[in-house]
Amino acid sequence: MLGYYFDLALRSCRRSKALTALVVVLMGCGVATCMISFAVFRAAAADPIPQKSHQLFVPQIDNFGPAHNWKSEPPILLSYRDAEALLHARQARRQVLIYGSKWTVLPDDARQPPFPQEGDAVSSDFFAMFDARFRYGGGWSSHADEQRAAVVVISSALNQKLFGGANSVGREINLDAHVYRIVGVLDDWEPRPRFFDVASTYYPFSHPRQLYLPFSRAIDLHKATTGQFYCSTNTVDPDLPDWNSVLRSECAWIAAWVELPARADVAHYRDWLRNYAAEQQRLGRFDWPPNVRLSDVMQWLRQDGNNVIPKSSTLSLIVSVSFLLICLVNVVGLMLARFMRRAPEIGVRRALGASRGAIYRQFLIEAAVIGLAGGLLGLLLTALGMAGIGKVFEPEIAQLTRLDASLFLLTVVVALLVTLIAALYPTWRAAHVQPAWQLKVNG
């Protein structure tokens, strides 16, 4: 019977070509618009490190107080005092401090002019914690952190620019008139977004840093942050005349991460954070109860203050889903007109013994055929839309969107489901046509 109903569906489509084409175009456009926006949103909101995102956490400590917080949330960054306390307490499997800085590279070739380069000052666990891939060499040791060693890890792009892509481990690079020994060259490692340091850049999907130097070394050199630096009034404190005052201040400017492999580790570290904040209260530094947070990667990215997921991608997805719903409403009307025009045919079939279940199956299969056609058109329009997505959204996000097998399958499934949902009421109306009335009217 399935083949018979399929044949009836094809015949019906041939008889009503204009109406069928209108439904197919509506579904194709609605589904394609929705899938393109979904692809962008999926790229922007994807887990940047799925293999261990449930093990990486951001500790937050409220050193501002309830009078200066937003919705009682602690600052997203730490003061130098708190950051150093977390690093040296070693309560986690790994702990990392990060802040962005700017350096001037002086090439060995005198014909090349000096050029600025943004980098991150990080502690030694950074590369292992975030699964950084190396082309040559590796990171530095914790001993190098303690010694404030003049070592550096550079990106493959910078290595190509300075050394022609050769193995540069052991060679030297001049940064701000200081010589640094290269200990590692990263492979094409470009985490998007830069989830581990969203505060050091105004756009988390920008290209990664080209330099990574020891955090302790950057502190010794008085390297100011190029990222966010805010005190309790959300501005730079004018009473910080020198670098030591910055380090002693309550201003927040350092990102911190900890790696906690097990649930017990998470509970232990959260207790330690509370106890640390309580100790600061007892010492008179805080005059408010402990207010701490411990968020994993995805919780961190979804926090309001981080602004990682672009609002444009979220808004476009909402608009696209709304457009698809409008298409669905229109398809309901078209399907109703299409099916009710065949009321005499339905009456004859019912009079000859066809059950309501048979009518349901016939018209739902017909709707599925139309939905499949709409899905195929939607695939074509989605592919065309993906080709020009960089003209609407940021190029960095457009590069991350993929027209993969899952998106192909989802496009067809959504088209089928939406068409079947749109056909439910028209099919119910068709199945309840009274055969006697139709025979009398058309007799």
C-alpha cells in the first residue's frame, strides 16, 4: 500500500503543479534560512575544547564587594594578589595565570623593520592544560617560571615570518630589546573562541597570539596588560602611580584557570576557594561574606559579562526560526486548500470502503513527498547561502561554519517534520469528510 500511496502523491503533485511548487518553495526558503543561521550559531556556541571542557574551570573571587558588583557576580578576572595565591596554593592538578601584553619584535635581519606583536604572559601549565599542539619543541617547566627565565614559545606563523618555517628551537628572538630563547613552536593551533582569555581581546574569535612568555617574567619586566583592567569603579584607579602599586591594588586584570579531573576535585577546590575568601575576610581585607564562583568552560562562555557568543548570531537564529514558523502557517493554509479541493474524491473513496486511517496515510505520505522536495531545495539554498555567509557575519565566524553531513541530514529532517506538522490539521479535515454529503452534492 505504501507504493500505491506514493503513486497517488505523485499524481496529485502533477495535477496541482503551481500549488505544489509554492509549498516546496516556501519550505525550501524557510528551512534554508533557518539552517544557515543555525550553522553560524553552532559555530559560535560550540564547545572549543570538548575533550576536556568538563575538567577546566575558572575560579572567581569577589574582591570588589556587593556595592560594586553586577548582579552580585564576582569580577571575571582576578587581582594580582589573588592570582598569585591561587597559583602557589597548588590545589588543582594544573593551574594557569594569563594576561595579554604587547611586545616589539626586532628581527635579526637589519633590513626588516621592528614590528609590534601581541602575546600572552602565561604560567608553565598553560600548554598542557589547553592541549596546545607543537610543531617543534614544547613549553617551559615550572622551574623556568620560578627563575623568571627569558624563554618564549612562538606561533607557526611567526616562525615562518622570522625563520622561514625551519626548526627554530634553541634560537633567539629579540623582544623589547631583550633576548629570549625559543623553546617551542606551536603547530596550527587556533582555538576559536579564545575561551581561556576572553578578557584580553575585544573579539574572542580573533586570531590567536603569536607569542607566549612566562607570566613571572612579564611581571618582572612591568609589562602592562593590553586587556581589561578595572577596579571597583570599573575604571583605572588614578592612585596607582607605579607597578608595585598595581600589584598591591584590588584591580582585576588576570585570568585564572584550574584543571580538576574528578567531581571530588571540583568540590574540594570550591571549598578551598570559600575558605580562602573567608580567610581574607578574617584578615580585614574583605568586609563581606565569601562570594566565589567555579565555572566550567561552557558555563564560563555563557556568562553575560563575557560576550563570547555574538548577539548577531543569536538574533539571526531567532529571526530565522520565526520566518520558518511563518512559512509553516502559510503551508497549513495551502495544504488545507489543496486537500479540501479533493473532497469529492475523498467521499468516493470513503463510500467504497476506505477507512479514515487510509485517508490519513494517503495524505501524510503526500505531505512527506512535498516535504522531501522542500528539503532538497533547502539543501541547495543552504549551500548557496553558506558560500556568501562572510558577507553577513564576521569573517572569523564565517570561517568556522561547515556544511557537513549532519547539517545536510538536519535540513532534510526539518523540512519533512515541518511539512508533516503543517499537514496534520488539513489531513484531519480531509479524513472527516462526510461521504454521503459529498455523493449527494456531486451526484
